[in-house]
Amino acid sequence: MKQDEDAFVEHPYSDDPDEIDKEEIITGTKICDCPQPGCFLESFIDESWVYEQMGEVKGWAIRGLNPVAVQQKGYSPCLPVPAHHGKRAIIISALTEFGIVPETTFVGLGGFTSDGDYHKTMTSEIYENWFQELVSKTAQHFQGRNIVFTMDNASYHTRTIFSKEVEGKKPIKKADIQAWLSKHKVPYLKTDTVEVLKRLMKEAIKELGLDRLVVDEICQNASITYGITIKLLRLPPYHSNLNPIELFWGQMKTHLRKTLRPEHKIETVMIMRRIFVKAFLRKQQQKP
């Protein structure tokens, strides 16, 4: 069946505990030296992606001429560069001081992309479902530890409860606004204009707490369920250098670009990714 180029599906190469040995759990650099109950555990969240043909394209050039000049003379200095990056896979994970929590890495296989930007096809629903699972399993794995999750401000990280309720389609017609107000038992007059109805809806959204973010709601509910404090820490825009997991993504991509060949398919890319992760985590275990 043809894969929808704007959709992600969960891929079997997810890092679940049945496929990963215990020795592969990363130790990393400890953020806190007091892991007793009540101490905050920091979890760094981020997404990255890999794609087909991410191997380095190599060729030849006449001594003294760069590849562009060689091509201008009518030669073909290197392999043809494809118009797109091929199929891509997005990887979402969270890194703690003790490593990656078991069963919390999501791998989604997507379609084709011309500019390599997975943000255009990643959805709030996928992220929120994954985050819900992450919060639950992290709280269960580190029983008694308070948790602070660090993430950036990507659009699919910041969906409000109201936006989720209306599925991103804010009511703009008079009949739709009236239906929404009636659903939430907000009084209005049939003679009210659209402007008045919009004002009533805006006030109701704030009063009902529907302007809160879905991820904040997830943390609040989990705090009550597990009897701990769970907070969110937002990174400022364009400050990915403050997220330690970015260092790991960078090393992984550099390794894949040097190891893979341009003709390798996404399945080979995913296998090589797993091999790198295993080797990296074992190396971290060997550090004093």
C-alpha cells in the first residue's frame, strides 16, 4: 500500500525494551547528585529525523578545478543529486541523567520531503499521545521522583485544549459559535451579533481553562495520579544548544552520513541508526 507522504506511522524499529539490552541504558552526565525521593529528575525532549540517501555523495574533480568548473566543461564530476531526500523517519525521545526511559522512543516512518522539514507533517496528536505515554512511564520508572520535562516551542508542542476540542477549526460562523456556546452552557441572545458572540466565546475559553496547553494538562493530571510534582520547562526560540539530547542527534547523523551510501533505503538507515545507538550507549557505560 502506498505511504501517504504527509503522514507518519509508528515504525517497528522503535527502541522498546524487548529489543534493547539492559547494558544499553545510557548513563550520561548526572544533572543532580541527590536521586532520593522528592528530588527533581530532568528529562530533555526533542525530535530528530533520518532519511534515505543521507549518505555522503562523492565524486571526482580535475586537479586545480572545483566540481562546478568540471561540470561546466561538460563532464559529470559526481553522482546525480536527487531532487528530494527520499522517505524519512522521525525519532522522538527523552534523555534523563540515567538514560532513555524504556519504551519511550517513538519512531515514525513518513513519505517524501523536498526540503527535509519534518515539522510540516508532524502533528500535535502524535506528539501529545507520545508525551502522555512518556510522562506515565517516566513517573512509574522513577517512583517518588519529581520530574521536569524540557522541550522547545514547536507548534505541535503548544496546542491548546480549545484547539484540540475544535480540531484546529475555530468557529467563525454565527451558527457554529452559537452551537459551541450552547455546548458549554454559555448564555447568549439570539439577537447577538457575531462580534458579541466571539467576545463571549473568548471569555468562556479563558474562564473554562480551555486556553491551557494540552501538555500542561497532561502534566497536571499525572501529578495528581502519581502524587508527585511534574513541571514543564520551555526553551527559548533558537536555543537548541541548551538541550543536551541535540549533541546525541548530531553525533548520530554524522555517523550515518559517513557510513551510509546514497542508494541506501530507509530500512537500512534505521538498522544503522540502531547499531549506532547500541554502540554509543555501551561506550557511555564504559566511562568512569
